Amino acid sequence: MAQVELKNITKIYDKKKIIDNVSLTVEDKEFLVLVGSSGCGKSTLLRMIAGLEDITEGEILIDNKVVNNVHPKERDIAFVFQNYALYPHMSVYENMAFPLKMRKMSKKDIDEKVKEAAEILNLTELLQRKPKQLSGGQRQRVALGRAIVRKPKVFLMDEPLSNLDAKLRVQMRAEIKKLHQKLQTTFIYVTHDQTEALTMGDRIAVIEKGIIQQTGAPIEVYNNPVNKFVGGFLGSPSMNFIPSKIDSGKLTINDISLELNEDQRNKLGNRNEIIIGIRPEHFNVINSNFEFNANIDISEMLGNEQIVYFTANGNNCSAALPADMTINKRHNFKFNSNNILFFDSETGLRV
């Protein structure tokens, strides 16, 4: 068990900052998810924690010890890769036992640890099979098992579910979360999938262009994004952003003026324009006090709800509506002013 602390970490490739002065503390036994779009630097950050990438500037501490110059195998971490990295010629048992053999543990101890991990991951009946005889989900559990047997201080996981189909990803999300609860070990998990981040992490850190934009509990970050990037990145469908004019304390959406309350007017100050953010699910609230009309471009039925697409002030938007609601070509969208978020038109920062 260990705390992981990043102090002003910077990584430069070919004079370009891939990671830019990142500071972050992952508490002992915490499940932290690093989430961001492809190429944002999250995997590089994870590899630096593991010791697989050099650090240009800053310090990494594991269990209060600086590990910048400590060899990866001496950091007492386990890394679970995207591609499983199993040895095809070895059985499940041999794959899980391999890191313990490298540590020259006794056969008895190896056998105990492998069987204990296999029991946790429901792999006992598969121990003699080769990787090619396993499904994607089973291979991923073997990769997890190989990490578990070592009982490391920290688990690092880099997009471990990206090669699985949608149904299996949902199942494995639950299994990894249960595994964390059983092991009570520090987990740092990298993903570009915001659904994984919201459902798995005790806390999430949203990264873009090598900079941590926001950290916090998933629901807190979802409801209170600090800027447009975070608001738009988390959520599916993503948050709607509608550029709007402000005149005498009123917003205009699709030629309909909406009266702002005193608190909102105070927030906006003397701005003449603003970008408002509205989640798709907030277009169907019982206690609505705002509404405007728009033509429906297209709709998608998802079983329990339908997603409709429309245009507001020239921007493409979406709304999540009940599956049984009758949708005409022109729809009256209702929402509550308390669900509106305001973002500065120039900086994108939350107002």
C-alpha cells in the first residue's frame, strides 16, 4: 500500500512539452483514473510513474520515497498493459507464476500465490490453458492475475479494456472495481473512455495537452466542470455549448429571449456575450422555467431513451428525451435555468 505523489513533473520530447508541470497526489488505497483524449499525455505520465520513461523535470515519490532514479523492478509496482502482454507458449499458470520465478521464490510459495490470485479472478479452471484458448476477457483477467501475485504497492493500468467488445468492457469494469475493493491497494488507471472514468474512479484527473485540467470525485467534475474542455469531454452525448448574446439581463436562444435571475446576472457582470452549457438530459425536466423551439434534424432510439439532434444559435446540439415521448419535426425544448452553466467566450473558463 502506498501514496504516489507527482511534483512538478515535466516531460519534453524533441523540444515539445508532452507533460507540462503536473502535480498530483494519489492517496493510499485510492482508485484514481487519468482520463483524456488520445495524445494528451496520460499514458506517458503513467509510464513515468512506472519508470519506463525518463522524467525531464520534477519528482515522483512512492511511499514518500523519491523514485526518479529507481529501476522499474525496484519500485514495487505492477503494470497492466493494453495488449495483455501474455507469453503465448506458457499456460495461464506459468504466465501468472513468471514474475515470482524471476524473484526466485520457492515453488510452494509460487503455487500458493498463483492459486490464490486465480481464485480471486475465477481462473482456477483455466490454469492449464494457453492464451490462444482464452477469450479476451479471460486474457485480461490473466494479465491482472500476473500483477496480483506480486502484491505490489501500486497497480498501474494503461487502457486495459480497450481491446474488448462493449458488453465485455462493462463486465470487466465491474470486476476491476471489485478487485480494487478486495485488494485495498493503490490503483492508477488510464483511459480515454469517459464512461470508464465516471464509473470506476474514486477520483478522476482530466488531462489535455499534458496539463491536468481538473481533479475531483466523478460526479463533482461532471456537474461542476472548470472549463469547456472538461464539460464537453465528460458525458455521452456531450454537453451542449450554445453561444448567446446578453441584453438587459436576457439570453437569446433561437430568437427567444430568456430572463436570467439576479445571481446569474451578477455572475455575468457586464458581458455582452457568453457560451452557455446544458447537458442533454437537462432538456427534459419537470420544473422547467425556460423553453425554446427548434427543428429536429434526426433522432436515435436507445431503448430507454431517445437522443434528438437540433440546432440552437447555429450550433449542433442534442437532447436526451424519454423513449415514449412523441417527437414532432419541431419540438419545444424545456429546461431549468439552474442547470445552465456559463463559460467565457474567449477563455472557455467557467464563469
